[in-house]
Amino acid sequence: MKQGTTPTKKIKLDIDNDLIESVVFTIKSGNRLLIKCYPGEVVYEDGFYLLNLTQRETEKLQYFCFLEAQVNFLDGAVAKSNIEKFTVEC
């Protein structure tokens, strides 16, 4: 990924989407946090969550980034994904 681009992060969670109330995706880059939610800004399509990032958002990301998903289930349970590390070229 490069700063100033408009990429889509494609994320697969091994959970039945029918059991999910919401998913909160957090990207941490340095001291900045970017939060996107499903339903809402994040789309679920063909078994994947699609996080569309804007040019303004990617301009704020630096070098190493960490992505985590918090899954909120309909029954009130909460789970968190493993943290995925990715880089952003400046």
C-alpha cells in the first residue's frame, strides 16, 4: 500500500456473518487510529469484509500499521482477531 492511494483491504474472518451484530476494524499507525465499522463504512461481500480507504486516510498512515477486528455477536459475546501487520510506502 502507498500513501495517497485509495486501496481496499479485503479481510476474511472465519465466522458466520449471520451471527454478527457488528465488526469494528481498527488500524493503528504510530499514534494515529483509524476506525471503520460494519455495518456502515465496511461492506460485506462474497465472504469478505471490504475496507475502502480514502486518499486522506492513507496519507496519514506511516510505515508499519496494525489492523485488528473486534467482532460483536448478536448474543452479546465479543471476540478479537489476531493483529495483522502491514506496511505503507511513503
